[in-house]
Amino acid sequence: MPATTTEELLELHGRIRECTACPLHKTRIQAVPGYGPVTARIMAVGEGPGETEDREGKPFVGAAGQLLTRLLESAGLDRRDIYITNIIKCRPPGNRDPEAEEVEACSHFLDEQVSMLQPDVILVLGRHALSRLLPGAGGRVRRGERVYVPLYHPAAALYNATLMDTLEADMRRVREYLADAEAERSRRAAAVPIGAAADDAASTDQLALFE
Ligand code: URA
């Protein structure tokens, strides 16, 4: 479990809100750092804030967000247990795709979020999150104890029934992945000799492609 406190996570959110590292700060209403408990075992990562998110300062609160909430519920997951964020924290004007320099300037915040929460499962929502978090991968990936689960972006599924069916089916398996990741964490904790640094165990991890 992460040693990070809520205060430390909120301090990071504060730094994100004040960030002026890329031009998107000039057109945003506000930055959208992320939302959810520091104890979340599942993190969901989307592309970037849309219009509603920019206005409200929270991720996935527009139409795609409502669908995400419904999909999580139908998979037996409560959105309040999940930490939700995006690759970039400020809305690109007109919801255009994020540019490479914007992703580059913002990525360290996502890296900090991941290392603070140490989630067991990361839901990778859509192609932008996929190319940032799992470049070159197609399917599910395990890195150490963590499982990365690529999923269609809910916004894409809103307008495409075929994608919706696939997204629903994929989402239904997330609880199973969480259980697997937790079992793997327990197995590794039991295997680390007393006194050995956890980092030593992590450094032997191989990138494992499941499918
Ligand atoms: N789409 C995203 O990728 N992120 C949001 O926060 C909202 C819509």
C-alpha cells in the first residue's frame, strides 16, 4: 500500500493547478489534476479534460464520464474507490488532440501520481493514454505487481455500439485483474527475504505481455 498521505496528494494537485509549463494554461479555465482516494487500488487514465471537466475541475464528469461511471458500476466497481486522471491536465482548445510537447511537459505529473498511489491496476483509456503508458503494446501488460489494462475510451464508445459491447466486456474483467494483481503482490511480499530491499525484487521484474 502507498505510504503517501492525502495531504501529499493534494499538494501535488496544488502544483498541477498552478502549472504554466505549456501553452494550455493560457486557454484553460482551470487545470484538472485528478480525483479519488490516495488509497485507490485502481487508477483510470484518460486523454485530457473536456469542456465540462475544464469548468468543474474534476476528470470525467461530462458525458464520457457518466458512461465511465455506469461501466464501472456494471462491472461491480464503485467510482469512488478509483483514482481518475488524465495524460494531460489542461483542456486543449476545442478538444483537439494533445500535442507531443504538451504530453511531454505534463507527463511527470502522471508519473508522480502513479508513484504516490502505487495502484495495482491502471485502466488505460483510449489511444493517447495507450501511447503514453504502453507504447507499442496492444493488450494487457503486467509490470511487476501492476497490471495495465488498455480499454476503448468511453467517448469513442458513446457513438459506436460495437465498441460499447467490447468495452463492457473488457470492463467486466477488471475485478479479476485486481484480484490477480493483489495475489501477485502478496506472493512477492512473501518471497522477499526479511531485510532485503523491496527495490531489489522490483528490479528483477520483466515486462510481461499477457495477450
Ligand atoms: N475525456 C477524457 O479523456 N478525460 C476526461 O477527463 C474527460 C473526457
